[in-house]
Amino acid sequence: MPFPRASQALSRFTVLDLTRVRSGPTCVRQLADWGANVVKIDALMADAGGEQPGGPRSGSDFQNLHRNKRAMTLNLKDPRGLEVFTRLVVKADVIVENFRPDVKTKLGIDYESVRKINPRIVYGSISGFGQDGPYHKRPGFDQIAQGMGGLMSITGAPGEGPMRVGIPVADLTAGLFCAIGILTALLERDVSGEGQWVQTSLLQAQIFMLDFQAARWLMEKDVAKQAGNNHPTSIPTGVFRTSDGYINIATTGGRIWERCAQAIGAPELVTHPDYATAPARSKNRDALNAKLNVLTEKKSTDTWVRELNAAGVPCGPIYSIDQMFEDDQVRHLGIAQDVPNAENRHIRLVGQPVALSRTPSKMAARPPEFGEQTDEVLAEFGFSANEIEGLRQAKVV
């Protein structure tokens, strides 16, 4: 049965989605938003109740994570459910899961088991700490990864203790990296004809996201510390008070610092020995910020945004989330998108931040209800009406 596709870019691929909570669904959302035939497999157990960890199915979080998918129910703890899954695997291209590493083996749906059924399968796994090693059986959680991955040690104001980031950055990036790995494996499969196992973890993703801060230690043995709103190397860069709020100003290199000092009304700071060079500005950061704050407080945020941008100085307002979605440029980009649905629900979600000229992504379908397309999906995979009814009677689906 035809169903709306979000794009044609990945429309030739079929994905079995065994994920839950956030990191796994983030990965699969990338595939669904680019048109893959994603079948979300809802666990059919006595305590399922149509919800999953992370919030109710009708909630904004679930809706944002699971658009552009279809869903079927399946009891993988029943041997007959495993048989059904095996038939799905034969026709699938990708499986994605984020169980604890031992769970999939206990269920009999681990990579080595499914590759015997379909050697072309690309199998994506996300865990907290990796598929093996001393911590591999530990439950993973974003904030734990932020702490162990070094991020909390460099986030927040100096002397105020570690601070978590305001989004689940380890979850989200692990999902995105897994999606990149899956797409890479699919490209390689076109050459070799074989699938492979794609693995990542919240801890690995978080460490990768440290980027230059991690490189500072690995190359120079320099342990980064908290800098609050200050940039660790480009000075002055940070948050400054205005007459009606705050503004971000970023200076990178001497020329932009000169433009900033001129535009802000303090040209004498350019030649002042305490601020004339990058090392001097770094040493006297607090004093320089204090001088700039005295000046920025004299005008409104809108005025400074206009004047500093006109002078070629990177700057911008600091929005609350509601203010951000009202910004003219954000509206122009169209990243907030309505999701069509026959029930006339108000569903407005965050679209893809990447544009493709010929095969763009769109909101094509609302998130599925619990097992909503079970019969439809099974029929597409070759199950007869009698077989489907028998599976229902046996509570396998």
C-alpha cells in the first residue's frame, strides 16, 4: 500500500526500527526524514500501554522523534514473534537498535544472527559505553555521558562546579553519528554487496564532540577549564549587557577586534598595551570585558545588533526559544514545519536543517499510533490475511 514519503533520496531502503527513548530514534529519524521506508516495531508486552520511556506517544517529544514512520506491534519474546521478525529481516536493508548490548543477543536478534538470514543487512547499534569493554553492561544516560565525556568539566562558570548542557547532546550526536555510519555502510554495500555492523555509543559521541578541547590535551597536554560565556581562545568573545538585555559579541583575530573597538566607541583600546595583542587580551580578559560592558549597557540589543553587524563584527541577540522561532531569518528558513494529518491535529515540529535541491525532506506523515499499520506492513512483507489473523489471535502482534 502506498504511503507518503518524506523524500525520494532514501526511498529504496527499508529500515526496521527497534529503538526507543532518544539516541536510537534520533538516528532513525534521519533515515525517515529522507524517505526510507521505516517500520517502527512497537514492543507488544503486557506493560507497554502505548507509551515508552521518554514520555507519552501524544507528547511533543515523541511526536518530534517519530514522524515520517509507520508502526507495527510485535512480541519479540515469543518464538513466533522471532519468526515474524526473521521474515521482515529478509527484505530489510537496515536494522537500528539501542538496547543494552546483551539484550539483543538474549532475544536472538543480534548482528551475527541476522546476517545469517540477510548478509546484506546494515545493523546500527547505539549503547551507553560500547558493545564490549569493562563498562559495556552499564545502562547509558545522556547526563552520565556528558560527565564522563569531559563536557561538564568545561561547561558553566569558573568555580561554580560542573554544569550539564541544556540539551541531551550525547544522545543526539550518537544518533546522528550512527545515521552517518549507516549511510556510509549502505554506500560501501553498493561496491561489496555485503552489509556490516555499525556501532557507536553516547560516550564516544560525547568525546568526539569535545573536538578542539580534546585535541588541546592530546597534542599539548593542556586541560581545558570552565570559561562560562567566554570563548577559550578568541577574546573578547562572550555575553555583554545591553540597556534592555544581553548580546553575544565574537571577535576572531586582530582586525575584527579593531572593528569592534571602533564600533563600540572605544578606539583607544586598540592601542592600549593591555589589549593590543591577543596574549594581552587573554591575560586581561576580565578587565576588558568590564570596560566593554560599561559601553554596551548604553544602547539596546537591537541597536547593537544593527550597528555591530554593519561594522562587520559578529554579534547577535540571545533569544528564548519562543523568541527564536519569531526571528525573521528563522521564519525564512522554514525549519518549523506543520505535519499533515487526517485528524486535523496541530502538529508543528522541527524539520531537517539540511536542504537538497532535487530531493528535499518534508513532513509527510504524523507519528504513528501504537502498532497502527501492523496489518498493512505485514501484508507488504508477504504475510497472508489468515497468517495475520492467526498472529493476532496468538497475541504475537
